[in-house]
Amino acid sequence: MHDFSKFEKNTEVNFKDKNLLKQAFIHRSYINENPGLGLFHNERLEFLGDAVLELVVTEDLYKKFPNQTEGDLTSYRSALVNAIIISEVAQKLGMNDFLLLSKGETKDTGRARLYILANTFEAFVGALYLDQGYDAAKDFIVKHLLSLTDEIVAKKLWQDAKSLVQEKAQEHLAVTPSYKVISETGPDHDKHFTLGIYFNNELIAEGKGKSKQEA
């Protein structure tokens, strides 16, 4: 098993209950391969951490932006707590090096790992909340996640991609983008879509994904 004291040193967070810290990093698949470990996987901690994370982020945004509407604050919060942003923060903290996964999960470094990292970040928040209380969890979230708030708001990263492209196209070119499916491949259970974005019938860019929305 990993030496979690290194993670504590890296993050300057020292746990009273070291098993809680370990549990935050245990994926369900690891327990399946190591049933005699004596520890649970991290899903209950993730459930708790998700609620703590949402409350801390909501409270911070409420105080930071007194003149913004509920809709804007909800968009900011969604941008901060989405899996991509949280997994990037988890990566910077070195969480990837401490994950306890099955041999199969260890080999997968794609989109699945992104979600595992995001879930582990939430589980860690839940473990820290149980170990040291709300204020300690809040300090950790403020330091490592909420430091990104100004950048996300300034760069309008809180907008979904489609809305952002539409706004920029109308602002700079006075056109409304249109979207068309260029190709659709694979069987029904494993479809892959290529979608094109067009300005005045001119193909500007294309993207691929397992759904039209993702593409």
C-alpha cells in the first residue's frame, strides 16, 4: 500500500485517523481484488464530500458575488464542481499517485480515470470533514479549488461550450452558428459521432464523442 504520509506532507494536511485518509483513495475495484483489507471503498465518503464541497462553494460564491443572480451563481458553481476541473485539481495535488485501484483500472488512464480522480477528491473532502471538521475541509477547498473562481468567471468558463461559441460568433462575426452531424459510426451500444460547427454554411471546426452533445 502507498505511503500516505507523503501525501499528507505534500498537502500539509495531517490526519488523526490514518484509515480515513486511506479509505478516501480506495476504489471499489480494489476492494474486490483485496477483500481482506479491513477497509471500505470510498463511495460513502464521496457522498459526504460532495455535499460538503457544494456547501463550501455555494457559501463562498454567495459572499463573493452579492449582485449576481441565482442563475449565474448556479452556473459558476457547476463550473467549479464539474468532474474535469476537480480531476485537474486532484492531479495537481498528486492524488493519482496514491489511488488504490484494481489491476484493470490501473491500466485505464482515459476518461474513466478522470472521474475516479474527481470522486477521490470528493471522498478526501468527506474524510477531512469527518477527521477535522467543517472549517478544515473548507480551508482545503478554498485553497485548492476556489482559487480558480476568478479565472473561471473572467474567462467565462462557466458557460457551456455551445453558448460560448454562439456568443463569440455573434459578437465578432454577427452570425449564428449551426451544427450538423458529419458522420455516425459504430453499433447502437457504442456509437461515435462527428459533429461540425458552421458559420454561414462554412465548416469551422469539428469534434468527436460518444454522444452528439459530447461531440
